[in-house]
Amino acid sequence: MRPLLRALLSSWLVVVCLAALSRDARAETAIDLYTVGPGSYLYSAYGHSILCARDASAKPAEGKGKCYDYGVADKPDELYAFWGSVRGRAIFVPISLDDRALVAFFTDQGRAMERQVLPLSADEASALAASLEHDVTSRFAYAYHPYTANCASLLRDRIDEATHGRLRPGLSQPGAATFRQRMEVGLSGRAFELAALSFILGPMSERAPNGWEAMFTPEGLRDGVAERLGVKAEPLAERQAYILPTSVTAGRLLIFLVAGALFAGVRFGARKNRLGVAIKVVGIVLGLLALLVDATALLSTWPELSRNFCLVVLLPTDLALGFMSPRWLVPYLKARLGMVVALAALEVVSVVGQPVLPQVVLVALPLAAIFFALRATAKAPSPKAEPSAA
């Protein structure tokens, strides 16, 4: 009987030890969320988010963790990444690297970094790590979209799935800033990029995101994790580069400057008997801008770009301005001016839900200058012939 009891006791102890070891093994996974601040180049303007899985007994960023980056195109070509994204192609794939290399890479760029150790249960941490690893090994690919599918929103979705919806309520106070305004903040001070954004971004960006949607940016995800999972961000590094004061109005100022230059060019051309040349320049500038806006709307699969009131403000027919006779040019100018002024009035009374006043000024100012210059020319008395000598 004693040997039997001994055997049963030994078996029971083995089962208990194995169960304890199993629990400890499951509890050994820790998940870190890294939030990287903006960098100096365009594609880093909005910052970055990365998740890392590591052994809980190891310290973060000592080379024993595996990090998952969802912000990489399958080819290292910026033009390819942009073109594929606006065409809705699934060309972005997650990659993995160790946590020490990750931290060194971004700190060497002089970018700010923060870390949050996610307070997950053993099952949640294991499920999240397995989900991230599966995405890498299966070559999961997605079509990038700045609001719904990017390096932050993909991680938001994975965290929410692993925590059974704990992140889903999102930020309790997401703020009143619209999608457009949030995009402008990332490009603050970049005049050309902000100007381009104001031309191609349509009215679908004129609403504020809800608490869940607001986590589409790295900062939004960081704040959502802090609020919903109860873990504050730990600063790791500060941005090294000096940050000059910038403004989101830089793009609009550039548009007004171009409008003023075209207006001045028409006035100067009228005084120097070069009105025809000035009209051609205005037509080329406005017409080419119209073609760029039209091409963006036609080729993009993003509704935020394909539905755009700037398609009405800017018309490719302006390319023909310098080749119209006064008989056709004057009625054309009246029609164009009436169109853009009416659109501006509709924006003022909130019928047109898209800021188009800078674009209206860009069109209306030089076209009005051409119209009044032509009218002044038509009213000018023709020189009288001198009487011939007797």
C-alpha cells in the first residue's frame, strides 16, 4: 500500500509542478507599446507606433524582445508606396526586429520615444504576441489609409482583439479637431505639403473622429491605451533636433502668395502691353493645378480624395485662357467668377462643408484682374489718325 501511496503522491506533485510551470510560462510574456515622435522627413511627420513582445523576466530594449512594425511597404520606394496606397493596393506588410535595434534606430534619428508596458493577463499577452507573429509569418498585407489602416490603427485593432474589447470605447474626450485638422497638425510648417492637402482633401475629412477613430495616430493610441488600460507612458528619449515654431496656416499663405503674384503679373502685363503673355501664364498655372486635382480624384480609391469641391473651383479649361478671343474670353471669365464666388458664398453659409476660400481667391483674383484689364482696353479710345500735310 505504501509504494502505491508514494507513487500517487509523486504523480500528484508532478502534475502540480507542471501546472505551476505552465502558468509561469504563460505569464512570462510582456507586451510593450512604443510611441515614436515625429521625425524630420515627410513620412515620419506623424510619428510611429510599434508593439514588442518579450520575456517578462527580461528588461525592455536589451535585445531579448521581438518588435512588430506595421508601417513598412513591401518595396523601399516612397513613390511606389504613395501610388500603391492611393490606388488601394495591399502593399504594406508587418516586419519584426529585436527591441534593442528598434530603440537604437529611432534614438539615432534624434526622435522622442515613450514606452507603455501593457497590463495584460497571461492569456491576453500570449494571444496578442501570437497574433503579431502570425501576421509576420503569413505575410499579412494591407492597403494603407491614413485614417483607418496605418501603423497605429492596426496595432489598436490587435490590442482590442486580444483584450476582448477593452480598448474599444476609445478616448472619452477625443477633441473637436477634424480629420483634416489633425492631418494639418502633422504637416505644420510644411507650406507645399499643406497647400497640396488643401487642394486634394475633400469634405469627408470635415468631421471629428469618435473616441475609437481618434486612436488612428500614434499619440491617440498612446492616450487611448493610457485611459482604457490604465498605464501611463514612460519617456525614454527626448527629441534632439531643435523644433522651430510652425503653423498650419503656411499652406494657405502660400496659396495667397501665388494668387497675389498672378494678380500682380496681370496688372504689370496690362501696363506694359504684355497682357496676352500674362493671361497665358495664369491659364497655365490654374489649368495645371486643375489637372493635378482631377487626376488625384480620378485615380484615388480614397473617398476623401475622390469627392472634392476643388474639382469645381479649378477647371482644366483654364488652360485655354491665353488662346481665346475677347469675344469668348469675357463671357468665360464672367461664368468662372460667378461660379467660384457662388461656391465661396455657399461655404460661408455652411452649405459647402469644405474650406475652399483660399482656392477661390487663387482663381478669382487673377481672373478678375484679367476681366477688368480687358474691359479697360475695350473702353480705351483708339488713336486718331493725324491729318496729312497739304
